[in-house]
Amino acid sequence: MRGSLLRFIGGIAVVIGLTACGGGGGGGGGGLPLGGLPLGGAPTQPTGPVLPISPTFTTVDLSIATVTPASIKAEFYEGGAGLGVTMLRGTATGDLGVLTGKTLYVILEDPDGLFKPNPQVMPFSGNGQAGVSVLVQPNPKKAGVYRGNINVYACLDSICSVRLGNVPFKIPYDVVVKRNTTFDANGSDSIAVSTPFSADVQKIALKINPAEGTPMSSAELRAGYSPLTVKSSLVNDGDGKGTLNLEIPAATLTGQYTLEYTFETRSGSGYVPPKLLTVKLDVTKNAGVPYVFAPSPLTMTSSLANEVAYKTDGITVTQSQGTLALGQSPAEEILYTPEQQAAIPVEKRGRFIEASLRDYRPDPNLFFILLDHSACVRTAQSDPSTGLSIINCLPAGSYAFRVKFNYTVNGTTTPVYHTGTLVVTP
């Protein structure tokens, strides 16, 4: 397992790595200085590989006298680093003179990797005692019940071949690590999902297990930043679990997106460390939906009261396969009904709608078509009696129109039309 070693030189701690011996279980222990205050020594950095603890050793007339508390009994949640801090206070007894000119090496063996490496150390001396206070922080990685001993070594060399008389000094622990929030699908901190490119909102439901011993009703969802605006909600299913509902916007560009959600406990509920869950979303190509127009259907309104006053609406075009391009100008066409054709002579018709491509294009597969529209248009002719330009207007009513695009895929180009309605009001 991996441990760490604190080298004290004139009260200054330098952390270096150490491959330590120890009991079973996961590694990740930290160095805990538990002994007399070190004396002397020159500030040098270790070179070369750090050696393991020597199997053979001699002892000196100095021992660890006390460590309080004498044992650690605690209950944590996975991911609870920094919570439930334990203050250990160690003193030494015997001939402190053996430390003169020496460096005291202190090694902690943490067989189950329950505690955070490199704890905060505060040396003290006085009243005939010398020692250190240590803040031990939990860092549990996996749920379970852990019972064993932390072995504390205090030595006068880096391989612990010369050590204090009563080391390893054992600190028993009895620790329960509870499971934090997980996805029901795999119990991990992330899950991969996919949805096809579509003209409709796509819904994804993910089962959630609340933290062990906590009701689903106490969980609260907080969405992290994402370049994709996804509507998300957490629902209590009433069976001890919940559902994270995601609504993927229509016409989402194909590609990979990372969505992050933090699960916390509500105010007034028992505290559980926040849990970050990552959803890796893949929006895939859809052979049946090569492109999407939005909005669909498109409705625009112009007023006769405004005469020649253009308003601008538009079409968002998202493509996942092939290439769309706006048809040759004029790409727009009003589809007059027979009744409208009879009521509006050809010479009274004009470009009441004008389509153009907006320059801004944030993605090669996403572009915008601007539709300028008016109930009335000014002609190039003048009224002989007034000298003013003649204005032609559409009678109030609804007019179907379409915008032409050219769609190219696999070298073949075909016309594609997006339809809408222009509503002319009085």
C-alpha cells in the first residue's frame, strides 16, 4: 500500500513518498507525526527511491507515551473528505536527547486507505512533555465497515532501521462508510446515454439511488454549467428511489455533451456530502431526420396599419447529414389560393416577404434565414395625381408561403421547402 512520510527539520515538515508495509485493504494513508519534537538536522531533500520499512531494526530509549483519543470510531459517507475531523495528540517519554542532531521520521500505515494523506501537524512542547497534535481527515472511497489498526512508526532514519522502543504503536479504528448517491444503472459516478437527432424534444429518464439511510425526498438537484440547455428535474418515485428526467432540446446538433449534476441534501435534513454525477450524452445521426427547420410551423404577422414597415422573423436550420443552402433569390414564394389570386391582380403583387441568409453562423451545421415581411410594399411607379410612390397592400387574411432550399447529399441535389403562414391584420 502507499503511505507517506513527514520529515521534520527544525520544525519544518517536508512530505516525501514512502512504500510502507501494512495490513490488507486499499492504500492511501498519510504521515502522522506522533512523538517527541525533533531536534537539529540540516534541510536537505531526499534523493533516489524511498526505501520500504526495514524488516530488521534496533530501538532507542525513547517511546511514544500516549496518543489520545486511544481509538477512532466514526461514521462517514463516501466522498466525505474533510468531514468528521479527528484531533490526535501524541506525546513521548524517555531520553529526548537521542534526537539531538537527528531527524525524526514518522510513518503512518493506513491499511484501508480511510484517511486523507498529509494531515495538518501542530508540534507542541512544555511542562516536561513534547509531541504533536494532528488533524486526521477522513477520505473514504468505498462503502463498507472497516475495523483494524493504524500503525504508527517513529524512526531515526528513512527505512526505520532505528526506531522508538514501542513502535509500531497501534491506534484501533472502527469506521462505517455509507454509500453516497449513485445511478441505479451502474452504481458509478457517471453514465453514458444516447439520443437521436430529432425535430422533437427527446426525453431521458435515469434512476437514482439516494444516499444510504436518507429518503429520496431529502435530495436536491443542482445542475452544473453545460453548453447544451437541458431541462432537468428530480422526481421522487415513492419506492425509495428517484428519477432524473432530462429533456434534450429539439434539433440539438449531433455530437458529445457532458452534463453535470450535483445531488445535495435539503436544508434541515441530515448532512450528506454533495455527490457529482456526470451524464455523458451522445446525440447521434438519424437517417430519417437529416435536417430540422424551426419554428415549424412558422407563423408571421404584419399589420396594414403600419403600411410599408417591415418586421423580421426567421428560420433556424440545423442539419445532421448532407448540406442545405438557401435557394436562388427570390427563394420565398407566397402560395396564393384561387380566391386570393382573383382578389389580387398580378400587378398588385410584390415581395411582401424577402428571405436572406444571416451572416452569423456559429456552427457549420447551423444557420439562420431572415424573413423580412410587410403587409404593404412600395412600387417603382408614381401616382400621377400626387407624385407619390404607389403602395400595394395585401388584403387582411392568411397567406401560405414557402422558402426554397437546395439539399445536397451523396452528390445529388434536390429542392426542399419550408412552409409557413403570413397573417395580415387590419
